[in-house]
Amino acid sequence: MFLLNNIQHSYGEQTVLNLPQWQGAQGAHCLVLGPSGSGKTTLLHIMAGLLTPQQGNVIIAEQDLRQLKKTALDRFRGQFIGIVFQRQHLVNALTVFNNLVLAQYLANVPQDKKRVAAMLAQLNLTAQQQAYPPTLSQGQAQRVAIARAVINQPKMILADEPTASLDDVHCLQVLELLENKAKECNATLVIATHDARVKQRFSEQLSLEITYT
Ligand code: ADP
Ligand code: MG
């Protein structure tokens, strides 16, 4: 579950978020909608504890993120939150396989190479497991990013514009993958998007607007 209370965030003079309350039950699938510049990425970074809002509280899986110091917050994020960034942020110097091992290492969970291999097989990436990210197609890279986000069975999956650069077939695949993975670990799924193809699939929606001029 998540609960956002009175979130306000500004960059300098510019207030980009002003959100009285938003919550989602454990296992809910939710969308954050809004035009480019409306604060979707900012909100996801706040929910991931990557950015601390100037005001308000973020509670994820019953943990108030403000109460965690940096190291504890990093560990909490690694264990409980899976993030698919707008840009994939794979480590180009590591193979696909080792990008997933790294996610286990960073979350301080035991390395489980069987799990990594099984996850890659499930996402149809076995042939790419020794490949380096720059050699992957867009669709493959996005699947690796999703594999990395879900390898530690998070309680919450945050995906930022996960379908933006994909054609219709891959768009549908990525959405189904996110939904199925979320179901498998009963994770709460939050997708930020302005992709019209995504909108009709989700009933729980938060619309952000551009609040500054
Ligand atoms: P979206 O993801 O909906 O496009 P963002 O959260 O990326 O929106 O950005 C919202 C607004 O905040 C934009 O005007 C953007 O330029 C500004 N912004 C985002 N990140 C920063 C930053 N690190 N420093 C200053 N302004 C920022
Ligand atoms: Mg964005």
C-alpha cells in the first residue's frame, strides 16, 4: 500500500506538486497521468524515496520514508520498491545477467543466480543474458529494466513512462508484464504515463496538472 499526505514540492520558486492526499491499497494498479512537465517523474521519485518532498509524508508498506536515514532508506528501497526509470539506467559495463545480480547485491539480499536465470528466461531474455545493455533493442532493454525492478519481489513497482518509446505490440507486452509481475508478488503498481494506449487499462487514476506558469 501507499499513502501520500500533503505532498508539496518545489524546484526553486517553481511549485511542481501540491497533492493533498493519494493512496492505494496493497496490490492496487494505479496510473499517474498528466502532460509533460506536470510532475509525474517528481512524484515517482518522491514515492521511491529518491527525493524528499519539502512538505508531506510518504508511507510505503506501512513505513514512513521520513523516518529512515539514508542507508536504511537505500536498503528499504532495494528490498521493497522496484523502479523502472524513464531512462533505463542499466549499467552498461555489466552484462544483462550481472545487472540483475547487482540489484540483489544493492538490496543486501543473498545473490541468487538461479532466480536471475529464471527471471530472464521468463522474460524471454535467456539469449541476451551475457549481452551488454548498449547492444539490446529498445524492447529488450525495457524488459531487462523490468526484470531488474522485480527481481527482489518488491511490495511496490514504480514505472515511469514505461511504454513511451515502444510500438503497439511491445507496449502491450510491457504492460502485461508489469501487471503480471505485480500480481505475482501482490505488489502495488504505479505507472506514470501520458500514453493514451495505457489509460483504458487502469481504473485507479491520478491526474496531475501543470500548476505553474
Ligand atoms: P513530468 O515527468 O510530468 O514530465 P517532471 O516531474 O519531470 O514532470 O518535471 C516537472 C517540472 O519540474 C518541470 O517543469 C521540470 O522542468 C521541473 N524539474 C524537474 N526536475 C527538476 C530539477 N531537478 N531541477 C529543477 N527543475 C526540475
Ligand atoms: Mg517524466
